Amino acid sequence: MSFVPAACYHSRVGDSAYLPSAASAVPTAVPSTTAALRHSALVRATHWITALCFLALLVSGTNIVISHPRFYWGETGNDLTPTLFKLHIPASRNLVPTGYGYVLPDQNGWSRYLHFQSAWIVVFTGLLYIISGFVTGHFRRNLLPDKAELSWRSFSATVASHLRFQRPGEADAQSYNLLQRLSYLFVIFILFPFVIWTGLAMSPAFVSAFPATVNVLGGQQSARTLHFFVSLALVLFLLVHVGMVGFAGFRSRMRAMITGRASTNRSSTNRSSTNRSSTNRSSTNRSSTDMEST
Amino acid sequence: MSDLSSRKLSRRKLITTGIAAAAGVSGLGVAARLAEKYGLIPPDHGGIWGLGETLTYASQRLLTRHSLAREFSRSQISKSPFPNEIEPPTDEFKRLQAGGFADWRLSVNGMVARPASFSIDELKSYPSHTQITMLQCEEGWSYIAEWIGVPLSQILQAVEVLPQARYVVYFSIEPDTWESIDMADALHPQTFLTYGMNGDELPVGHGGPLRLRLPRQVGYKNVKFITGLTVTDSMKGFGKGLGGANAEGGYAWYAGI
């Protein structure tokens, strides 16, 4: 597999023609403008649509769980059978033995409508993102770690810098570090497909056409329990993701994901990160910024 | 780069965007007309949830028109089938129950050549069928049971459904409890008028003496205490036209998911 050198991509960012003021004043040729952006328009649009859908899925999914906060393994389970585990929360149905003396209002009607509608939108958005990610080379260029990065030394250096809570430097504003790449790939290609699969495996009509999708999971209740855990994993990712955005610089990272333009704020380059020093990625870019800051 | 070339570029972009938008809109129009023609638009397609509901119904109808719900082995039958709550029985129900449901009637009317009314015994005179399938509630719980009954298709055949029929509406003895399904589900071999469960009579808690069993849709479409069927080509004129009491209460009409 061959990689487009990341340095080529980054070196354009520093080009004065693409500074925010210049870029907005002169409508330049389309291809180089997109290359100069930290995040392409498609990545930004799909990111925010996915974010909105995920919040809708989370709220509606929580409401659905509240109607029966008990989990099982295998094909079946109900109020009369033992559980795998249960959430110690009140329920929105009065026959669920929760130990609470009250019942929450039923929210399942609109929650189910919202859950499935958001699921449809996020599936279409995800397909658009994945197809374009392969076509444009976004995955290969921005998410797939290169060989040098996959060395043990590089990996431990990245982990160590994370463990020391080292604030990301300028290089990380222009390119993803190894842990970022791996976690984004995991979310995109493992967690999202699995949450869709386990969701569909709960549908009695869907599994009538594709019974293997639920049988290999061990049954319909197993699919439900797995769906719950994959959702928790996605929530954990969301929390760390938002936490890291705040840690790295909320304003600059939000600006990059909204306007597409990376931060040009030089003050942040003083704390140049060492977590990627073992690789040659973006060396052109870093050497130029390092020279400016020192 | 000159101003002229950038203007040309933006004009070209404008034209292609315009063509793409027009193609998209007309494509949607064609898709909508085709979907209507092939019965892929659910009665509750309006409002803010119409998009998701229509996509779910249309795609599942295309994928699952003839597929069979999973059947289980006898050993997988749940020892504790949860009957869920039922409304306090009406006086009429109590009277029929006291008579052993001998006077229970299922009336079948609407777009049929020969409207008819069946007692439970008359339904039992048709060859009985069984299925061991899962009942799953939209809340998340489930159980597996053996269901004994007569496929709805046999009754629809007996009353000779007219070709323009599109839905079968079914009514419960419980006030304001009714639902409807499309003909694909109504004629599906696992859609039963169920009078028995696990080798016995269908218990009242599970909808006895007569429950509509529809294993490819979740619990709330499996209405208990069935007293009437009406065959129709349109849901207009039935309540708010959304296709069922649950849909009027904010739940999706199609519940295959």
C-alpha cells in the first residue's frame, strides 16, 4: 500500500494564499481550496449530522430502556424470568418490578419514531462519509496510521504523552495522532456497524428475512444487551472526544470542524508536542512552525 | 486566476447544482409515485416522523414480503410467558366468559363478497395450524410460545376478499382498541386468528378467546379479544386515518422493528 506523503497535504496549509482572510476574499480554484482546509466540507457536514443523530438516538434510546430497564441473555426474557442484570432506575411501565413506588410517564411512541428516523439519517450519512472517504483518500491519508507510526516506540510515545496529559501542539491541529486515528477507525468501522447490526437484529421483520443476523449473536435478547453495551461504548467515545476537544483548545478545534480552517494561532505552538516526534509525518510543517516559535 | 474564469466556474457550479437539485426533486417525485403504486406508503406517513416511518415500512415490505418469522423448537418455549396488563373486563366480556365464550362472534365485513360471522367453534372447524414463535414487546421483553389457530388468509379466502382490498382492520372487544395491517401481512402464512396456546385454550390474559397473532410485528399489533375484521382499500374513515388506535396514540403504525 502506498501513502500520499502527509507533508504535501500540510505544507499547503501554511501557504499565505489560504489564510482565512485571503481565502474568503478571493474565490480561488476549488481543488486547492479544499486541500488547504483542515476538514473538508463533506467531513464537517457528516460530522455534525452524525453528532445530532447520535444525541437523538441517545435520548430516545434512553427512553426506550426506561420502559424495561432489565437485560437478558439468549432469545427471551421478561418480568417473570431472571435477568442478566438490571438498571436500578424507575421504569415507565407499572408491571416492571423496580422497587420504586412510582412509574415514569410513557415516552416510547415518539422515542421509537425518533430512534428509527435518526438511525435512517445516520446510516445514509455514514454511507456517504464512508464511500467518499475511500474515494477521496480521506481514510488512507488522514486516518490510516502509516508504517512508521505503527512501531512500538511511536505507539508508546503517543500513549505516554496522553498519560502525561500533554497538551496537543500545532502538529496535532493539522493532523491526527496515532491514538486518535485508531479510535476514530474503531468507532467508524467497528462500533457504528455493530450498533446498526445489533439494532437490526432486534427487528422481528428484519430477522425473518435475515435470521443469521440474530442467531449468531445468541438470540434476540442478546442482541438487545449487546446493543446497549455498544451504545455505552459510543457514549464513552463521545465523552473522551468532547473532553479532548476541550483539552486541545475548544475554540480552535470547533472552528476547524465548523469553518474547516485550522488554527493559525502561533501561541499554541510553543508547547510543541513530542508525541509524534518519532515519525516523519508533517515534518515539513512542524519544522516551519517550530522555527517560527523558537 | 482571472475574475472571468472564476465566474465561469461558479456559473458552471450553479448550473450543475441546479440540474442535480432538479433531478433529485423529480427523482423523489417518481420514487413517491412508485412507492404509492406498490403500497409502500404507510397510513401514518405524514408529520415529522413520516420520513423514518416510510423508509422503515417500505424497505421492510420490500425485503420481508414473503419471509417467515423464526420458528423455535418445543424445548425453547418459555416457561414464564408474561401476559402483560389487560384492561378490566367489560360487562359484555364477563357475560361471554360466563358462557364459555360460546357466544363470541367474529364478524368479517367491508370489501368482501360474502360478509360473515364466525363463532370460536366455527373457526376451529378449519384445519388448525400451529407456530412456535416469539412475541416481543416494543418495551424490550419477550417470550416464545406455541400458538394455535387458523391462518387469517383462510378466513379472508372464505369471505372472498375483493381485489382492491389493501388493509385488514381488526377490532377488539376492549373499547377503542383496534389496529390494521396491509394485505402482505394479512395473507402471510404466520398471521393467525389464534385460539390456543401451548397445547391449551388461549388464556384470557393472553387475549383469549381470540387474538390476532402477527409474529413479524411487535406486541401492540397482536391485539387481544378480536371481535371484528373490516377489509378496506383506504384507512380514511377509520378514526383519524392513521391506521390504528396505537398510531393515534403516537406509536408507529408499522411495527416490524
